[in-house]
Amino acid sequence: MLSNLKPQSPDKILMLVEEFKADTRQGKIDLGVGVYKNPEGVTPVMRAVKTAEQRIWEAETTKSYTNLSGEPEFRSAMAKMVLGDVPTDRLASLATVGGTGAVRQGLELARLANPDVTVHVSDPTWPNHLSIMKFMGVPFVEYRYFDNETRDVDFDAMKEDVAKAVKGDIVLLHGCCHNPTGANLTPEQWEEIAALLEKSGAIPLIDLAYQGFGDGLEADAAATRLLASRLPEVLVAASCSKNFGIYRERTGNLIVLSDNTADRDQSQGSLAFLNRQTYSFPPDHGARIVSTILNDEGLRADWAAELEEIRSGMLALREQLASDLRDLTNSERFDFIARHRGMFSRLGATPEQVQKLKTDSAVYMVGDSRLNIAGLNRNTVPLLARAIIEAGI
Ligand code: PLP
Ligand code: TYF
């Protein structure tokens, strides 16, 4: 039987990690996988996470099973962080295996509710969105999103395409810090998307993987909160991997808002069912770290301060890179790098130019010319700027 298995296409981002490791050149620069690195190139364990783990270790008296939907303390702390004011009469939620698990369970829930669901997804989007939907057999259509000339959002095209979503469809949106482009909607444009969805009755599934990495914890949740306040039904897939730096703990939360308590209760039952069918109880350690931090004033403040340092550090690197490129090109051609938010920017370079960066300058970025800003530091920014020019971008 196993001889029937076919090779699966590998994850290009993860392949790049291996390729980078194998490169023996001095001074190579890794701008590939979306993992935060400090100026020393280290992905640190955040201070508050260490303290929370210590407290958990000291206080924990059992490792018995928790709750099929995840610990209520974690889910309510997450709902508060994401939504601000939590509409408990509308809220169902689920602890999941990372943000990816939340996306997957969100899609599963949508399909349970509507077996004929079609998902509308940005072109481009995180490749795993597409591969998960293909694997599930969930039909999807792309909506135009990125303008390769301006490197901003092509909002007129996006609106035109999102308007094609009908009641019973899902529109997958990046709540902030769009991956892979770094180009995001303005608050006014979010209002327009809310109005479109209000009119059509299509439901947003908001992928919120970078809250706190863009304009701040509150600002990055603003679009999600707007949609939650305007629309009767909203799904949010929140990841704790980046903003708590607990990637390997696999911590995520799916939030489901309905417009009445009967649907809320039914949704909660369906969510617990989905966890049971997939992997039974969700992982707890990362969730417990998150609730320990969010429910303690001191730890929360320390975590938020460290997250803010990370965010402002990335923003400074963006400014520096845009400024260096302004000087080198005598133009504002690369100013979009400073306008983009989150870990990523899509340069809009050709695959050949991306390859040239790798071959000639040992600079690794994803083939679609997405670069991870956090892979840079003050000293490597000028090197990258020069390499970009030399690659003819
Ligand atoms: N969604 C997007 C857009 C992402 O970039 C990521 C990245 O890691 C995730 C979801 C999910 O992350 P994780 O499953 O590691 O929490
Ligand atoms: O887009 C990224 O780089 C991050 C990390 O299969 C990641 O979201 C990349 C690939 C993957 C899982 C996570």
C-alpha cells in the first residue's frame, strides 16, 4: 500500500532554510523563513515567557487532560487581546495547534456549516493557505491584492473581486502585516471591506498571525475589531507563535462570533467536536504560558514592552533600508519598504533577480522576492541595499 504514495511538493520556504544552512559563505544573510531574529541573529525566548514557565512549573500539580476546547482562561485572555471588548453572548472559541490549526479548524467549521463553501483568498497569500485548502478539497478563488508597480494594495481590484463573494462564502483576510507582501489596508479601506461583506453576507476568516508586529497590539487588532462590530458572523484565527515567540509550542486560538446565543452554543459544540476528530485535546503548555502572561499585570507589561522593542526595531530597519536605497537610486522607488508593516516586504523582483542575490551576494529571500526584515541588522542593511542594486532590482 505504501508504495502508492506519491512525492508531495515541498514547502519552498522551509527548503530555503536548509539551503541557507548548507551555504558555507561568510556573511550570508537569511531573509527567508518568517521567524523573528534579534540583531545578533538569535530568536530569543521572551523574558515574560521564561518567568511564566517558571511559575507554571512551580504551581502545576497535574498534567491530566484539560478541556477539549482548551483552557477557558487562555481562550478568554486571547479573546480579550484580539477583540478588546469581548461580546460573550456571541463568542465561541477553540485552542488549536498554532495559528495554522486555527485556520484549518476555521475552514473545517465553515465546511460543516456549508458543504458548498467557496473561500476567497488574496493573491498572493501565505502558501499554506492554498495547500491546506487544496488538500481539504475546499474550492477557492483568488482576489487581486498586490499592485506589483506601486508595491501597495491594488484596492480597486481587491474591492471588485471581494464583491463577488456571496452569502455562504468565506473571505480569508490577513488582519494585519500581510504575508507575503507587507502591504496592508488603511482603516478607511477596512471600512469599505466591512461594508462589502455587510452587503453580501459573506463571512470573513481573519488570519491574525502578527498582532503586535505592525503598528502595535491595539492598532493591529483594529481591523478585526471593526469587522467584529459590524458583521453578524466572524471567524478569527489567531497565532501566538510570533508575538509570544513560542513557535514550537504550537499555540493558537480560533474565535467564532455568531449573532445569537443559540448559534454561539452550537458553534462551541462544533468546535469541540472538530478538535476531538482531529487530535482530541489541544496542546496546553503554550496556551498556559500565554494566559499566565496576559492575566498578570506585571508579566503582561513586560511582555508588551519587549514586543514593542521588537516591533520598533523592525520599523527602524525598514526606515534604514528605504533610506539607503533612496540614496543609492536617487529616487523614492523603494519607499514602499518603509510603508509596509510586519516582518515581510515583497520587493517585486523577478525570480532571476532573487537568484542573483543568492548567487552573487549570499542573500536568501523567498522566490517571490519576499524578505524577512527581522533577518537584518544595522550592519547588514547597507550590504543588502547594495546587493539589491547590483542584482538590478
Ligand atoms: N498565518 C500566517 C499568514 C502566517 O504567516 C503564519 C506563520 O507562521 C501562520 C498563519 C501560523 O503560524 P503558526 O501555526 O506557527 O502559529
Ligand atoms: O511565512 C513564513 O515564513 C512563516 C513561517 O510551512 C512558516 O509563516 C513558513 C512555512 C511553513 C510554516 C511556517
